[in-house]
Amino acid sequence: MELVPLGPGFAAELRGVTLAQVAADDAAYQDVRSAFEAQSVLVFRDQEVSNDSQLAFSRRFGEPEVTKVGSLGTGTHFVTLTTIGPDGKVVPPDHRYALRNKANQLWHTDSSFKPVPALTSILSARIVPAHGGETEFVSMRLAFERLDPAMQAKAEQSFVWHDYHHSRSKIAEGLATPEERAALPAVCHRMVWTNPVNGRKALYLASHAYAVEGMDAAEGGRLIDDLTAAATQPGMTYTHKWRNGDVVMWDNRATMHRGRPWPAEEPRLMIRTTVSAGSADGVDTMRPRFASQAAE
């Protein structure tokens, strides 16, 4: 297995290994898991991907999430991210599929709005547009390490409220359905998590983040916005240009990502599996119990 660095201090392509080998072989899994802990984003090119092979690969890293209500793939382990409608044609820009893809163009980390957050997401390219549609990543470890010591200490003592409805309302009111809002009430997580393997600390933020526990709404919002801007400044990102057969996995404890736009008439189909974090993954898997919930 060969590791080829890709990004500014994080992200790498792994060559000489397939998803099937990782699913079947303990040694291959251990090598990939070590690279994952170190690099945060891993790229696998020219893979023969099916839903079955992607799920088997995902299970090596933990328990796959069951897709939430309101998403394409509800009740399965797969999230379908597409602009292709049931009739096989590309949907118009105001269609819910297109609006949900637009929401994914906000900087975020997957499942931060859930009581049990995500360890990793695995995304496979099935239909790739000829232009655009890249996925952009930033390292939240490096973002934390760039902060001055006073801000690092403040962040480590802070808790952030996350809400799926908050991020979707930035795109269109009502994009999060009543069923989704009922199933996904706001949750609170630490602002900084520590990797149990290498001890590196990372900011934990997302477009779903809307309030900081103990701060008034304006002050907390400014802190979230300022830290997000610092983390995503130019020159700090890795942009993945997709090819058919690509599979990319990333560490939701240590990165943020966003999709990039593409021409509305070009189809795109991606399949994601997401692995829940466990007690050994260095994340909060229980919601802190505060006296009152932050109000947006």
C-alpha cells in the first residue's frame, strides 16, 4: 500500500488497496485505519463499488448509521445524493433534491446534529458531472493548532448546539420537514475533541451549529462564525475532483467539508454510508445535560 499526500498537512490517496481487501483482511484494515487516524481524509481511486462492497468496507470501522427520515434511503444504511429524479431526468434547481445538494455546499461535518455523532463518512462516485461537483475539505486539527493559546483554552471549555433545521433554513424555509424536525431536536457537543490514538485536538463545528452554551445568541454566533472563517481560509483546503470509481472517506471528528456547485443540467449520483462514533473514538456520545436548551 502506497500513501500519496494530497492536502496541506492532511489528506492522502491510498494506492494498492481495494475496499474488498480492507473488508476481508485484518492487516489491510489496520493499515488503512492507521492512515485514517493520521490523515483524516483518504482517497481510493478506480474502485469497483457496489452498495454491498461499500457497506462491508464501512462495517470494518464501526456500526453504520440508519439513514434518517426525509432522506433518500430512509431506513437503510445508504444516503443517496443525487439530482436525478424518479423519471431519470435531472430535476430543476428549485426541486427538493437540488436544494438539499445546495445545503451540502455549506461547510459542515456529517451528523453533528445527532445525539450519537459520526466517526467517518464514506462517499462513492457513481455518476460524476463533467464540470464542477468537487468536494472540499479542511482539517479542524490544523485549525485548532493555528489558534492562539487563549482561544484554544476558550474553545476547549465550550459546548456548541447543533440543529439540522438551522442549516437547512439557510437555503430554504421548510427544507427540513416537520418529520425531520421532530426526529432531530437540537443537540449539544463539545467544541473540541481529542483523538484517542494520537492525542491531537480538533475543533468540532458545522453549518448545523447555531449557539454556544452560556453565551447570548449574538456572541455565540460570532464565535462560531469567526472560528469557521479561520478554519476555512484560502490555502488551507483540499479539493477533491471526482472521477467515476472514486471512494473518499473522511474523519468527521477532525474535518469539515462542503460540496461545490456544478451545472444544473448535468447529473450527479453519489452514495454515502456513515459510521457512528463509538465510546473508544474520543467523542461525546451522550448529550450534556444543561439546565435549559439554547434557543435560536
